[in-house]
Amino acid sequence: MDFLFVIIAIVAFTIIIIATFNYRIKVRMIKAGFADETAIKALNKLQYDLKINTLKWGLILFFGGAGLIVLNFITYKCDSTLPYGIETVFLSAGFIAYYLISKKLNPNS
């Protein structure tokens, strides 16, 4: 339980740091006079990329966790490579789900 709390705290801290630095970059660009139409589009793309990146890691962790849960219910020998295969398949499914969802959200890329 303590390990889970540490992981959640690290992720929350990282998200706060990224949001703070993105805000500081936007403020500096506006103060420097780079706030034309192209810069505004670039800044909005930064926010989109952050959301897609968060989606990617959420899906990968979700599918990785699902693979570990499935491994808990399957019996296998100690020297078997079955757990590696199952976990790899679940992680690959997470990447494929991310790819399909990101293509649906942003058809231009």
C-alpha cells in the first residue's frame, strides 16, 4: 500500500511540474512578443500532446496491470517463459489501443 502511495505521489508531482513549466513557457513567449497566430497554435498543440502522452501511459499501465492479474490466475512452471509472453501480449495490446485511439482523436497525424 505504501508503494502505491509513493507511485501516485510521484506521478502527481510530475504532472504538476509539467503543467507549471508549460505555463511559464507560455507566459515568457507572450511577454517576449511571440504571441502571433502560429505561436498560439504551437502552444495549443503542446497541450494536446500532453493529453495524448498521458493517455498512452494510462493505457500501457492499465494493460500491463491486466496482464499481471491474468498471470495470477494461470498456473505455469517456474522455468516457463509463459509469463513473459502473456505480459508482452498485454503490453502490446495497450500500445495498439493507444495507436488506434490517438489516430481517432487526431486524424491529421
